[in-house]
Amino acid sequence: MAPPAQSQRSPSPSQPSGKSEVSDLKLQLRQLAGSRAPGVDDSKRELFKKVISYMTIGIDVSSLFGEMVMCSATSDIVLKKMCYLYVGNYAKVNPDLALLTINFLQRDCRDEDPMIRGLALRSLCSLRVANLVEYLVGPLGSGLKDSNSYVRMVAVMGVLKLYHISASTCIDADFPSILKHLMLHDSDTQVVANCLSALQEIWSAEASTSEEASREREALISKPVIYYLLNRIKEFCEWAQCLVLELVTKYVPSDSSEIFDIMNLLEDRLQHANGAVVLATIRVFLQLTLSMTDVHQQVYERIKAPLLTLVSSGSPEQSYAVLSHLHLLVMRAPYVFSSDYKHFYCQYNEPSYVKRLKLEMLTAVANESNTYEIVTELCEYAANVDIPIARESIRAVGKIALQQYDVNAIVDRLLQFLEMEKDYVTAEALVLVKDLLRKYPQWSHDCIAVVGNISSKNVQEPKAKAALIWMLGEYSQDMQDAPYVLESLVENWDEEHSAENLSCEDKKRLLSQLIQLSAVRLHLLTAVMKCFFKRPPETQSALGAALAAGIADFHQDVHDRALFYYRILRYNVSVAERVVNPPKQAVSVFADTQSSEIKDRIFDEFNSLSVLYQKKPGFFWCVTQIIKESRLTDIHKYLQPSYMFTDKEHRGPLEFADELGNLSIGEAANNVVPTQMVEENDKDLLLTTSEKEETKVSRNNGSAYSVPYDGSSTSVFASQTQIELAVSNPTLAGHSPQASFAIDDLLGLGIPAAPAVPSPPQLKLNTKAALDPSTFQQKWRQLPVALSQEISVSPQGVAALTAPQALLRHMQSHSIHCIASGGQSPNFKFFFFAQKFEESSNYLVECVINTSSAKTQVKIKADDQNTSQDFSTLFESALSKFGTS
């Protein structure tokens, strides 16, 4: 049988059919190079398109360089553009070929068509070849003086390119001075904007080595330049307006009247159609009024309407960007936006990322007057088809309850969630009920009555199961079946998934489940212990089984906790009860997930990606590292301001708390407790230096759990019967010969005492320090926050603060001077400064005192970051003595 005929296909125009294709192109280009026949430009276009397509897919067509340059002798702009693209691509990798282009590019820079002049100048500056910089100076000088604004605009950016190729050539040609003249006198606003951008970059780079450059950089934010740019701001395009407004944020006005003049001048920018211009204007308003408390609050009221308008109009992406900034403002002044909560209701057609951010906004603006309406709306979202949004809405209800707003009604709503026949709703509600009981123990009777009807078999999610177990242990005296439910959970201790014949992704998923399972087991150990102290006869067997299973567990934390409980029970049962089940106090405030210092740094970077990524996964460097290492954890925890991912000193190895990275599952060796098999590179990321040394020692011992024992005859890995004997005979346990060893050595680790920390050196301040307000404001804007902390004020200090002048005199007696103060009861705000003795090093302090909570929020900035902690100690000592002396 004859073979089937091959299908006839014409080769793709972007794929060469053989090695001769490039040679054919070379021949055709050479034939057309000197031709002036009609239609020759169309033929050249087709050939140029082929060359560019080959170049794009990675085929080397550098051998056509000479023919391409010869064919560029035309007035066709399209051909010119393609030729410049080709030349720019190969000039970077082959500088020798770039020499062939200098003549025709310089010739095109003198062309009659301004478009060709600009394109040629841009291509000439884009060659980026160091040994060709001498050929750039002349065309750039002519371009900066060109009559056409497009050519001048290209020439300005060409100067910046020249600076990056050879900074000395750029400075010697005096191009920065020419750019400054153009910025202040050119009629075209785009040229002015390009000059401003180029000068900022050049002077910022030169400022570290040249005092003149530093003065020129400061001159860019002088009053004449700022006012000149502001008076022309309406003529600029959106990008240029944002550039000017960013420059204005660095300007320090001389007095309040100047601040109001600038704000009045920029008032209409708040109604601009472009969201970037509006956000840049808002940043100017916020920065200018930071030291004017009353005006700052009025700014919040003024910017509210433009922001809400931007949220409701435009694309979802724009809405998210504006909402991210609005969320930052809401966190700082929630009462301003509390009446506009309906703007944050979720729409059915919005993307999930917008809905999630709106839920956070609703949580932030909730107060006594709007809690009922907000909670009612959130409860509607609990039945949403988008399960992640439904979960977030239930969590939002719990957060509002923890803020002490309308707790009675919210608890009833959460208990109704527990009765819904949806697993994820029940799971989220259980976690929230646990948190509510920690803060409001008085609701235990109503909650436990509902929780007691939930079967543990119907709760599968680890966090929810851990919450249920916590309630079973904490309120076992009120739940009739608590010991038996805990016993059934202990009996199912070893229900784990097999890792045999699983793919890599399945193993990762299984390991994530096992790590979550360890948290459940930790809760189960503690719950069984608590239940034993309340109902010993019913829990005795369950406790023995739990301790035996925990000691043999594969997870280090579970193993250590079970061993700790076992040894402390052998030591003394009454002591174990005081340790494991002490009298509980209601939790007043749950720990914030983000420090106030980080929030302040993000606010300082308003209208930047630091705000936009506030609840998004990581930042660029973090994302790159996590992708490289295939991490599956929640990287939103690594939210940081920009300096945390741009400064080299902050680019340390990432820590991952929820997942241990690339783990492998294998069969444990005989007579060795099963343990996680962790790759060395991954585990090193999780350990400090001291922990790495301890790990090396444990590996040498042959087992990851070879813990030195306390010397008793009983084996560490005791059988269930032995543990039950120790638990069932507390009298004997109380007279153990090991009753004298310290709590720190219960695990037999032999932890050495921590070395004494030397006291910090005494810092001496200048008693006659002086600092003018304008210098203070400039330093406050420029210096980073060195320390941010909360300090308690004594009752005598609160009483004495009825006259703020008393605090100013008191702090001055400690060489800490006040430069500005304001506010009214209960919130007072002070700005202090101090100077190091016999040095010009300054310390700047923002101090906000709340007399109702007797708390002080302090932010410290310092010229000398190394002594900021010493000054903080001195400041805290001085403040603590206020009212007592």
C-alpha cells in the first residue's frame, strides 16, 4: 500500500523554511537598496516585516545589518521605525555593528520632518553603547534647541539616557542647566514635565557625591519653582500633573496661609476625571495639614465625596485601587465615613477582590448607630454562592461583635448560623463563638446550649474542630457529653491519609492537612487535661490514651506538649491544674495583625503600591521569592511598606509560619518516633542560628526526638498503662523525687540561663536645644520612624494634664522641648524635640495622649538611628514622672 501523500502547506511568513531564507532576504534587500522605482517602499515594507518577525522569534538576522541600513534612506516613516527597531535591538548585543548606524542616524537627526528627527534622536540615544557617547552630545544639544516640541521632548529624555551611559559626559556638557532653563521657560508642558522628571533623577543620583547637586535638588522644591508649576498645572497631562503633585508633597510651606493658598489652587483637581490625579491631590492635602489637627479632620470630610464617586464609577480595577486608599483613611478616621456605610455594600456583579475589601470597610465603619443595618446586610451575604465571600461576611460579623457593638443581637445571629445546614457556615461560626466566649464569658450558657447539639463528626475543618474542642475542654462542666466526645476524638487520633503513590502536588496538599491536624491535636491534649481536672472519673482513660498518642506523634510540638503534660502530672497534679487550667480572665483586646508603625509608614506612602497591596499577596520581591520556592502559604501576612522590600538590609530569608515548605513523606524507621522528613534547605529557612546548632546535635543522636530524660526509671515513651497509673494515683505523683527541678527543665532540655543584658549607656541631652518649626517639619517629612510604642500614663499625670502647659514645663526640665501642641480632652497631641549633648543630632517626637484610656502613642524619629532606643527610654522615664514630682 502506498504511503499517504504529504499535505502541501505554505510556510508561515514568520518561520523561515530553510537556511537559505535569510540569504534570500539579504539579496532582495540589496536589490531594493538603491532602487527608486514606483512601489519600492511597499516591497521594502514586506521585507522589513519579515526581518522584524524573524528577529522577534529569536532568529539571528544580524547579517542583514548593512542592507537594512542602506534601505533606510527613505522618507517613509513606517520604514524608518522598523529600521530603528532593528538597529536598536542588535546594537545592544553587538556594539561593533552600532558604528555603522551613526552616520545615517545623525543624518536623520537633521531631517526636515520633525517626526523623523525625533525618532532618529530617540534611536541614537537608545543604542546605549559607552564608546559612542561622543556622537550623542551634538545631536542632543541641537535637539534641546529644536523648534518642534516633540523633538525637544525626546531630547530631554535622551539627556537622561546619556546620564545613565556616562554621567560625567552629561554633566560636563552642562545639560542639567539647559534642562532647568527649559523647565522654567518652555511653552510646551510635556517638555516641562520631562525636564522635571529627568532633573529629579539626575540630581538625586548626584546628591550623594556633590554638594552643588544637593543644592539643585533642594531648589526643585523651592517656592518659586513650586508656584510656577502649580500655576500651570491645568495645562499638564494627567501623568505630568501626578509628577508635579508628588513634588508638592515634599515642599514645606512657611506658614498656614501658604498651605491654604496651595489647597485653594488645587481644589478643582479633586473633581478630575482621572483617579490618579485625585489621589495625588488628596495626598498633598493630607501631607500639608498633618500638623494642623482641626484642618486635617476637615480634609477628611472634603475628600470623602470625590473618593466615593471614584469607587462607584469606572472599572473594578480602579474601584479596588481607590477602595484600598479609602480603607487606609477609614482605619485612621472611621467616624468620618460611618454615615456613608451603604456605599460599601457589595454589588452582585462585583469581583471577589472588591467584595472582600468592602467587607473590611463595613467592619471598620461599624459603630453604635449603624451596627444593626451593617450586620443585617452581612448576614445576607452568608448565603452567597461565592463561598469565600460568605466566609468573610461571617468573620466580619464576629469582628463587629468583638468591638462591643450590639453584642446581644450579634450573638443571636451567630447562633442561628450554627443551626444552618451548611458546613462552611457552621465552621466559621464555631471559630467566632470561641472568640466571643473568650471576651464575653457571660454568654457561655446560651452558646454552649447550641454548641452541645453539634456533632463533632459533622465538623471537618481543622480550625472549626479546634474551636469545638476548646469549648469542650473549657466548659466541660456544663456539657454533659463532653468527656465522651473528647474520648471519641482521641480514639480517632491516628486517622491520617496515606502518602503512598501520591503525586508531588497531592503530597503538598496532604502535608498542609497534617500541619493543620497538629493544631487540632494540640487543642485536644489541652482540652482533655482540662476536662480531667473537672470530671476525673469520666476522663481518666481518655487522658491516658491522649498522652500516649501525643508522645508518639510525628509532630514535634504535639510530642513536646504531651511529654510536658505527662511529666507535670507525675510531678504534682495540683500544680498541673494551676498551670493548665488557671482562673480565666476575659480577653479585653485581641492582638492587632499589624503594628501601628507599619500602618503609619504605609500612610506616608499614600498613592503608591504600598497601599494598593495592603491586602494583596506580598510585594514584588516577596512574590518572586515565594514563587521560586513554591510556597503555598498565605503571603498577605508579609504586608510591608516599600522600604521593607527595596532596602537590601530587609531582604532576608522569609519566614513561613503556616507551612514548612517542601516536605517529603516517608516510612519511619523501626523503633523511632515518626517525624517529618524535611529537606535541609527548607528547614534552614525556619531556624535561627542557635536552633540550627541544636538540630545538628539532635541529628547526631539518631532521632529527632532524642530528648534527655530526667533520670527516672520510667521510659519517655511510656505505655498507655503506665501513664494511666500516674494519672490515677495523684498522691504518689505529688511525692515524686523529681519534685524539685525547675519548670524550664520539665522536658529535660537543660536550657542554659540567658545572659544578662547590659544596661544601655546613659544618653545626655542638650539643655539649651533650639530648632525652628520649618526645620522640624522638613526633618519630620524626611526621616523614617525609628520607634513607635505605647506608654501608660499614671493617674496623677492624667489629672495634671488638665493644664497642658504643666507637661511642657515638666518635659523641658528633662531637656525635651515642645515645638507644637493642640487638641482637646480626651485627646492631646504634642510635638517634642531634643538634641544630643555637644552634637547636632536631633530627636523628634510625636506624642498623642488619651486621658480616658491613660495611654500615650509615641513615634520617634532621629538623625542617629543607633541611639533612638536610648532616647526612647529617657523619654518614657520623663513621661512616667509627670504628675508625681
